[in-house]
Amino acid sequence: MFGWLASFGVQTRARSTASTRWLELAPRTLFEGLGQLGGVLYLAPEAPAKASDTSRPHGCLVESAELAPLLATRHVGLTCAITAEGPREWIDCVSGDGDTVARIYLLPDTDYLAWDGLFAGALPADAPARRAPDRDWLRASRARVLSFTRRRMVGFTVLGTCDASISSLGRGVARDIAVSESVGIAV
């Protein structure tokens, strides 16, 4: 009878239904797929993840330090959530050590077919023992609307970024996500 009263005053981001599917995904496969997405919202801490020498992927390079966390990715968690603000879809990139190293949100301007294709060759996996992003991780992160670029260079897959041309709706959704995650944003 008073169900609405039980949720009164609860932050809107706390009222969501989410499901996560875990996949094993090699960095090279991730890099290939990211280069086809178009505009996305990328969150990663300013201090890059420290990966051990044995966990560095072969044949993958990044053009900037902000992308370095993606080199440590071994698992991705594909999450779909229905929030008070509408549907949200993102991937958490998790290292072999269980650290969440980056989060990438789908925006209205993202190529939805490329988003689905990114996970077509991935192997289903059990949820890794991991540490979910906490307040410190989010506080250290900065959100940026961007498009990933990828190119081949002497046997390497090189991941870079460029400014994404996104709609005003996409910019608004990106700002809403950044506010709900309590992070600064560069659009």
C-alpha cells in the first residue's frame, strides 16, 4: 500500500534494475571492436592501471595514456540497466587482477550494430573475482565523450581517440550519466 513511500528520497541511480553478462575478451578483439562504435562515453581513472609484465597483450598499442587501462583488460561485463532516467548500457573492462580499469557507455549516437558485434566472438565467462568501481575509483575518473580509432601499424593494432560528433541528445545523455556517476565530464 505504501510502496511509493518506501522509495521516497532514495537517489534515482539507486533505483535501477541491472543485469550483467561476463565475457572473456582479448585486448586485440576489444580494440578492433571499439574502433567501429562511433561516439561513446569513456570513464577511466587518471592514473593508469599497473599491469604485470606477463599480462601485457602482444600486438596492441595505445596512442595516449588515457587509453592505457584498456591494455590490462581480460574480462568485460556487459551491463544493461533500466534506471529512472531511462535505459543504460555499458561495459566494465576488468583486468586479470580483478580491477575495473575502465567503463564505456553506449550513447544514442553509438553504432548499435557495432556494439552488438563487439561481443559476437567473445567467450562467456563466470563473473571474475573483482573489485567493482567504488567512490575512490569514480572520484579519480574523468568522463569523456569520444570516438575510438584503430589502425594497423607494422603488425600492431593501435587504438587512439578523436572527438566524437554527437547530437545534442547524446550530449545530454552523457551529462546525465556523468552526474549519476558523480564524475567530471569533457564534452
